[in-house]
Amino acid sequence: MKKLLALVLALALTLGMTAAFAEDLTLTIGHIGPQTGPAAVYGLATYRGAQIAADEITAADNGITVVLLNEDDAHDAEKSITAYNTVMDNGAQMIVGTTTTAPCIAVSAKAFEERVFMLTPSASSPDVTAENDNVYQLCFTDPNQGSASAAVIKDRALGTKIAVIYNNADAYSTGIYQTFIAKAEELGLEVVSTSTFTDDTTDYSVQVAAAKDAGADLVFLPIYYTPASQILIAANTIGYEPVFFGVDGMDGILTLEGFDTSLAEGVMLLTPFVADAKDELTVNFVAKYQELYNEVPNQFAADSYDCVYALVAAAQKAGVKTGDAAEDICDAMIAAMQELEIDGLTGHMTWNAEGEVDKIPTAMVIKNGVYVGLDN
Amino acid sequence: MAFLSNLVNGISLGSIYAMIALGYTMVYGIAKMLNFAHGDVIMVGAYLAFCAAQYWGLPPLVSLLVAMAACTVLGMTIEKLAYAPLRQATSLAVLITAIGMSYLLQNLALLIWGANPKVFPDLISLDSLHLFGGELVIKGATVVTIAANIVIMVVLTLFINRTKMGKAMRCVSEDRGAAELMGINVNRTISMTFAIGSCLAAVAGFLLCSSYPMLQPTTGSMPGIKAFTAAVFGGIGSIPGAMIGGILLGVIEILGKAYVSTELGDAIVFAVLIIVLLVRPTGLLGKPMREKV
């Protein structure tokens, strides 16, 4: 209901502003993300989410047209720079992206030099925003997720002996792990086992056995859903049934083709977006996404959808006009972002001067194959 | 008991490596080339078995046969189109072609099956063995993999040593030029080697995904590289060597992870490989003058 109200208000504001300016705005936004290669699932999701938002805004017929220029970077830093050059050559005024962290670090350094405003839907490492005042994030930063997870586990007394299994070849997973451990120590949570794997791991039996042997009753998984599914299968094989607690990367486990979702029953996770939520904004978005792409959107799609709305709102605030050059509007966009306050699919968001988003992750649990709030 | 359990997990992983290593060692031993696309043929085999079972509703054994037949054709096609024209080229050119082929297969798979990973269905309906009052669990897939390994090793050894085609393969392995002079059709022999290797790849893909049910276009890469290591470890070109190398590699990897550090698991594997190669440059079972395959 709050989201609906906010949407109506935002819409009213948008209409009011177009009336005030009485000038049509065509905003050209570049999207960069992996649409081939091992991380393709994320880039396709962010592209599709952004495209839906762009079409919606254009179709709303209030004088704003959003043109989305899409380029594939195959989750490769060098290709990402090429993709960035291509969209800039084609007249992009700002960027949604890049989707994945490592390419984003490379592109954001270049965008910083050339003064191009970037809002990434999903590159969650603090390295992305660290030195660059022109790069903003719409996803949680990794540190936030780690400490928020530890706090939820402590507050709700979800487990007394905790095991952690994380991917030590991945900046995302390692980042969350480090802040989780720090916060857990601060809160007095007992971590009894820590084990790691890499992107190339095929066998997870050792990690699961280590958690079981240490007597852990909660296993924290700051990892993506693909390895998480393998860990759930390995635990099931040896009859180990602790509470599994994941972060936003766990989202997607229920739509993993061929996966026996009964194994995910009782898995908890912190996530900003659930496709099963019943508010109108989410229901409409999910319906449209399914109609166009025949699959359930994940949080990457939702974050990217919100990115386009946030950019349009910020551009209006900054007084951006059709055809303005990227470097001329960058500073105005930065100022506008810090004042911006919007409600989207992934909740209520504001930004600080470092470019980090402030929004509340929701704790969810999987019951009967759907996400429900931990409080329900 | 924890040790025994880790040992079983190691053998389970190792028997998968062994199965893949058999394909590497076959092709290397006879065609004298490293077929880096082998891991990706495995991936294709696993996808085909997945499609046959999941989409077309075929029974597990028929799915496996479909994958084997399709991979055999795929392997022969790859050999004909990419490797045969390079028969007289330097081995480096062939190696690069193989790497190119590997990427081609991965990206074709991405195009056909998409980037979203799929969980391989449980096609081996053999129940897990619960020993020592449930303390030790051996998965049905592990039992099948080990049995399949032994059967394949015996059949391959008999084939190489007892049949006419096997004899031709040994000749080509020993001296390609002389074999040709003696009237052996070298092209046909190498093509046959690829057919067998790729057929084995389908079996390996099926078993790999039955034990570790994650299927995506890159599924074959890392097991492929580990299996290649196993083949070198055991002595490349030697069939029992591939088997022993594979199982040892799996056991070392799992025990290393369990008792030293999960972070150093892979480092330990490759450190052992380096030590073995320092002491025995031809691998455990490889002899410099040994008849290859």
C-alpha cells in the first residue's frame, strides 16, 4: 500500500514537473552487463528489468522518452570498457551498470575520468564507489549484508553454533563473509566452522561435513544460489538438517531448473526483492516480465528496473535536457542523487555522498516453495 | 569414520576424474594431441542426456545411449572439420585449434541452452548405501561410477590389445609414418579414436552430473583440466595410469581440503603433481619406452 501511494505521489510529481517545464525530455541511458558467458544470467536480468522500466516510462506519455542502449560485456573488464565506449559513442548520457563487480571497477574508473554518471544495479563491492564520486549503487553493499545477517541471526536467536561456507575466489562472497565475522564476534555469536570453495569446485562434501562435524545448527551461506543448491544437495545426502541462512545471492534458488525445491524448504535469506510479494508494483512487474521473457524476475531485474526510475527522477531534479552531454550533467546528477528519495520494487531508497544506497533488507524464509516474511 | 567418509568422497570425485582422463589419454596416446575440447564434449553429453530425460521423457538408460550416440558423431565431426586438416601442422597449431573448439562448444551451448544453470535430475535410481548405522553414506551414483570405470577400463584394454582396430591404434601410436606405409588407414584410425573418446565423454558427462548435479555451459571445463592433470599424473597415454591418476587426484583433493585447508585444496593437488613429475617425469605408470595405449 505504501509503495502504491509512493508510486502515485511520484507520478504526480513527475506530471507536475513536466507541466512546469513544459518541455519533452528524451533521456539516453546506456546499459552494460554480461549477456553471454558464465555470468550471463545477471546481465540478461538487469537488461530486461531496465528495458521494462524504460518502456513503461516512455509509454506513460508524460513527455519523457527513455532510450536504452544495451551492450554485452561477457563479465570481462576489457570487453566492458569497449562496451562503455560504444554506448558513449552512441550518445548515452548516463549508465545503468555495469552489472558485475569486476568489470564495474574498471569501467567506473574510466567513467570517473570522463565524468559520466553511473548507477549500478548490482555491483555490490565498496571498491566500485570508493574513489569515484560519480558512481552510485542501488544494491546493498556487501558489508551491509554481512552485518545485517549477523544482527538478524542474533536478534531472532536462529542458531547458537554457526558454520560459514563461502566462495573465497569471489569478491562478493568474501566481502560479506568478512563483515559477517566481524559483526558476529561483536555480538557474541559462536562461529564453529569456516570453510571455503572456489568457482571451480565440483564437490562440496568436505565443506558440508565440516559444518556437521562441528555441530553447527545454522549454516551461513554468503554465496550465489548455484553453489548453494549443491550444498543443500550434499547436506541432504548425509542427512544434515541445520538452518541455512543466505543473502541476496540466494535469490533464484526456487527457479533453478531441475532443482528439487523441497530441499530449500526452511532456507532463510535477506533480500530486497521477492517476486511473490503481493503489492501492486511487484505484481505488475512480475506479470510483465513473465509475459515478455517467460521467466520469473530475480532481484537483479528488480534492482535494474529501479535504477532506470531513479535515474529519470534524478535527471528531472538535475534539470537535464534532451541531448545534454554526459560530462555536462554529471555533477548535477551527483547532487540530485543525494537528495533523491524514491520507493521502488526493492523498497524505500536514499543515497549518501559515497554513493551507497540506504534501504532495509527483509528477512525471508522459504515455506511451501515460496518466500514469506520471517514474521508471517 | 570421518576419515572413511572423506575417503569415499575422494574416490567418488576421483572416479569421475578417471573417467574423463580415459578420454584424454586415449586421444593423446594415439593421435598425439591434447584435445582440450574433451571437457566440453562432456558438457554437451550431459546436456543431451538432460534434454532426453527431462524434456523428451526418455528412460535414463536410453537418455545415456542418445547422449553417447550424439557425442560420438560430434567427436568425429570435430575431428574431421577441425583437426584432420591440421594433420601435418605443428602440434602447437593443433593445440590452439583444440582450445578454440573448446570455446566454440561452450558458446554454442550458451546459445542453445541458455546461461541459467540447470540441476541434473537424479537418473541413477540406485539407493545410497548406509553403512555403520548411517555414519557412512555412499551415493548410488558413486557405486555406478566406480563400476562403470572398471568395466570401461577392462573393455578398452581388451579392445586395444585384442582387436584389429586396436592393433592399428597401437601402430599409429608408435609410428604414424610407418603405420601408413604398412597399409593402415591412419585417418580412419584416428577418427575411430575420437569416436571412442567422445562416446566415453558422454558417459563421463552423465556420471559427472549424476554425482554433482550442476549443469551449465562451463560444467566441463574445470573437471576437464583436473582430469587432464590426472592423466599426466598417471602417465599420459596409459589407460590404467589414467584410472589410478584420476582416483588418486580425487582422494588427494578431498583429504587435502578436509585435513589441511579448504582454501589450499587445489594447491595441494597441483603441488603433488609437480613432485610426482619431478621424481617420475613420465607419470606414475608412464615408461619412456612403453608402448602407448
